[in-house]
Amino acid sequence: MAPDLVLHLAGLPEPLHGRETWRQGFEMMRRAFPDLEARIDDLVSVGDRVAVRVSFRGTHGGEFQGISATGREIHYVSHEFYRVEDGLLAEEWICSDMASLFQQLT
């Protein structure tokens, strides 16, 4: 049985739960930035933990957090940490540079 995925997002007081919640977040980003590309800049793995520094690039082509599509190109960095259990993600901590992203959209 797959472990329940626990999502820790910077700025949220409580974690989110479930793979469906993760999929919904992914789909929201794809609608807002249809050409979104991720580039892994650093990846470190020790035991059941993985740390990733990833750069995202894309075009704001759909609504995002109440901001209508601007057509602007965006670039931001995210630091993400994972715990793996039985070969599947069990926990994820995401600390994205949302200040930079919002500055590019407004």
C-alpha cells in the first residue's frame, strides 16, 4: 500500500495530504503556465531523503492565484525536499521563491 503523501508548502500553517491534492496543484500550475519547464540545478540524496534545487521557466498563459494571464515570461527557483518510503514519495517540503514569481506577474 502506498504511503499517504504529506505536502509541506512554505507559508501554509498546516500540511496538505494526498496524492490527489498533489495532482491538483500540478494541474493548476500547468493551466497557469502551459509551457512550464523545470530544470534540476542540484540534486542530493542521502538514505530516504532527497534535496532538489530546481529552476522553473514558462509563460503566464492562464489564471494564477487570482491573477489573470499576462503573457509574461516567468522564472523562479524552488528548493524541494522529499522523503521516500517503499520507493514512493511519502513527504514533500516545497520552498519556492513565490515573491519573485508574483513580482514578475504584477
